[in-house]
Amino acid sequence: MPIPEIAESFTGSVNRVTLGATNENGGSRSSTITVGGARNVVYGGSPDEAGEKPVIAMDVLDSRPGDWPDALAEPYKSVLDSPGDWAKKCVEEYGAELICIKFEGIHPDKGDKDASHAIKVTEQVLKAVSVPLILWSCGYDEKDNQVMPKVSGAAKGENCLIGTVTEDNYKSLTAIALADNHFLITEAPLDINIAKQVNILASDMGFPLERIITFQSTGALGYGIEYAYSIQERQRLAALTGDKMMAMPAICDVGYESWRAKEAKLADAPGWGEVVDRGPMWEAATAVCLLQAGVDIIRMRHPRAVATVKHFISQVWREGNP
Amino acid sequence: MIIIAERINGMFTNVKQAIAEKDKKVIQELAKKQTEAGATYMDVNVGTAAADQAGAMQWLVETIQETCSTPLSLDSQKPDVIAAGLKVINAENGVILNSTPLNKKSDEEIFDKYLEMANQAGPKASIITLTMDKNGVPQDIDTRVAIAAEIVSKAMEKGFNTQRLFIDPIILPVKVPNAQVQPGNILAAMDQIRYLSEPAPHTTIGLSNLSQGASERSLINRVFLAMAISRGLDSAIVDVLDKDLMNVVATAEMLMNKQIYSDSFLKVYSTANGT
């Protein structure tokens, strides 16, 4: 009996976005990373509709993390004070396709470092690695508006992905990202309506929709992953049905969210198995789940989780074949 | 929502005059305005005045395509006028052949001719078919649905994808004596038409006809459009330059969860929906 053809087809697609600038394009990256382009849901339709395979961005913090559990800090213990070496380790040893510098240390409660520190870190990482960069603010609006424009300037010409902008705080970073020719991350608090609105607001300032990546906020396994999953899924379906305000590739912050879970980090829990295994497993499970909803870039932290997820991606997106 | 903009039609005096005088500017201006207002397709109807309808159709198509790439809906009941338009059209982004009845006394094969022309025009060519046959326009629900069913089965027989098929249940002016029952009949017929195939055929209506000769035309059109969208209508031939009407489309689509709500939902509708 022939198997009936039940795959749905769509008229729209996720935008294709190429991050990073090589020499020819005025930057110093050795290669670029292209994401997006899907014309169907994950596992849906024919292989040529799968678009680009998702990529992993590994987190590098601008200053030594104060609250990382031992299981997470252990692989990085020799580089935690040196963002350049840290980034190099992620790329060379763990195969990071992008580096995401998280400017945690500029937050008033987490070090209150100034713009010159942030610029220095940006320059160190740019010099240490040649993959494209993501530049991620601390989330404290006033400080971000002081520091992130300087960070943007320090990486001018590198076609970085910079963010995040929100419904309440988007003007200054959108303007500077536009001027410095970076790509922009629009953020929403697990709210699809606000997500669309932020894209419209950025677009109203003249920022091209084709240069935006969306961040819907992330929930880890056991901590709201179903909300994140359904929003990512809805965004993908909106893109596929032609909503140009929702046709951007998506990024998730899996590393940070997974390692907040007590199941990932609590050492004293005899019934739960070894703590050295639990964290990476929690992080990998969260990433694999969200990838299936339709996410293009995953921010991650633990090398073992990264290896697991890279393997998963290589199997599912084999030669563009989901 | 697939919005077919109605304004380039020889029934309007300025278009009629522009066709007679070969005045490109009037037509290109209308094409630009309708595209900006959110037209997915632009209807092209030479009207009845032109002596050489095929020639007028070609001139309109070429004139519009000189400045505008919005796909067109070639509007004529005469196959040779449609064929003339198709000769000069760029159908890469799609084209609609608008429209044919199931059959008519003088031409039993007319639907076949439209199917043939659509197939030749490429994979993105669609047809609007009227729920009308050699006995004329049906007044009741069942005959409309029965004709629609025949249209769908004939298209499927010929291997024509039902996603390229639009069914127009023919809306009549509400002001005509005894016609007030018709809008309700149309809605009831639409409820059934969408179950005729999987995927369902599109449904479309020539909205402005509803309010022909009536007072409060725009209001009548807007309210009926919202009612029809709630019953699954996914296309309409409308005056896209009627801003209030387009706002109703945006709002109804949002309320039916066809578009994701955002605070700027009115403003972005045409951008998000346009081609």
C-alpha cells in the first residue's frame, strides 16, 4: 500500500541571515554563519525545506561568574578570568560556531563595570577567535544604554548580533546597531504579541526586518519549557504562513536557564544521580526539545551538553535532511 | 486574506476614459495606490465600453506591469479577452482568471477553457469560478453548494489543485426586492463549500455588489465582510482604498487568529499580508 502524502506545505519561510563579516566584507572573521531559511516545521515537508541547520553559540562572560555551580565552572576553571582565552577554548576545544559575550559584569548588582571594561573584553574576544560574535546586554536598561553603544562601536564592521532590545527600551541600541551595521536581537517576555510589537517598533525606526533575530525568552525543562516551546512553534508557523513581522530566525538562552534549575545544580540530592551528569543532561534536554519547535541559534554553556546537542543536530539536519 | 483590488475597472468613468485615451498615468497611479493599500492581487476589467476588449486588456496589463509587480486578476467572462491578457502578462508571482461559471447555454465548455488557460499560465495561476450554470444564478443555498461541488470535482478530475480554485457564491445587491435573504444564504453556502475538498477551495466575493444602489454602502460592505470572514471567507474583491474596510479586514483576521495580535495590528496589516 502506498504511503499517502500528508506533509503540509507553506507559502512563507524563515528569513535567511548571515552573521559575521570576513575580510572581503570589511571584518576580521574567518568565516560567516548562516541561519534560517526553513520553509516548513522541523521534521515537516521535504528535505530541501529544512533550511540551514541550527547552530550553537557558547557563552563567555565578561567577568568571572560569581554563582556558577562547580560542575559548570570546572571545565573553564583556568580561563574564567580571561574572556579571550575562554572564547578560544569554546571554539577550539568544544566547536562553538558562535561566541556570545554576556556582559553580566556591567550590571550594577554584579560588578557595575564600565564601558571601557566592556570594550576591552570585546576587543580581546574579537582578537582571540575568528567566529562571528553575539554581544548580549546585562538587562539593566540604564546601564545597557550607556555601555552597549560603546560595545557596538568596538565591534563595528564585524556584523555581530547585538541585543537585546525590548518594547520599553529599544531606541538607543536599535539606532546604534543600525549605524554600526550589526544584526539586532528583539526580546519579549514569553509573549507573542509583544514579540511582534517589538519587531514593528524596530522596523519603524528603519531597522531592516531581515537583520533581526528574535528572543522570546526561554524556559528550561521543568521551568516553563512548554511556554517557550509553544511560542517558538507559533512564531515558526506565523513565518510559514507569510507574517513578515514574525519571519525572523529565533535564538534561545538554554545555558543560563538550564543551570538555574535546582535539578541541574543541587549537589546534595542522593536520589537524583551524580551532579556532574545532571547539569549537562538538563541543558542538553532543554536544547533538544526547543530545537524541535523551530529555533535557529542556541546559547549553551557546558561542553558535554554542547557535544550532545551538536550530535543531535548533525543527525536530524543531516545534509539538510530532517 | 487574499485581497483583490477592484478599482481598475472600465465601469469607473476615469478608467474608461483612460482606456479610450490611452492615458497610462491614471492607471499606473491607481495600481500604485492599490498596492500600497494592501492589494494581494489587482483586478483588471476593461468594462463594456471598449470596442476592442482584447486589445484594451493587453494595454492595461502592459501599462500596469511597467511600474508595478503586484499579481493581476484578469477579469472577463470572455475566454478570448483573458487569453489576450495572458499573452502579455508576467505570471511569475501568480495570476487569477476571473471568472467563469460552471457552464452556460452558449458555451457548455467554458470552465474547461479556463482550466486549460490556467494550466498553461503556470503553477501559480488560479481561477475564480461562479456558482452559476446554464440555468442562471441560483437563489437558494443547496443549488449554490451543488454547483460548487460540481466545480470542485471537475477541477480535481482535471488534476487542478483545489488550492488554486476560488469559489464565488455570487453576492447580489441587498436593495433588490426580495434579495434580503441572499446574504444569509451566501454565508450558509460558504459553511458547506469549505468542506468540499481537502485542502478546501478558496472562497471569494465581489463585495461591492452587495451595496449597489444602497445608502451607507461602505458600512454595509464592512459589516458583511466581517460576518463572512467569521464563516471562513479567505478572499474578496474589494475597494482597498476604503481605509475603514481594510481596518475591518485586519481586525477580523486578528480576531479569527489568522494574524498574531500586536498593538500596531492595523498599521502592519498590509505589510504583513502584502506580497
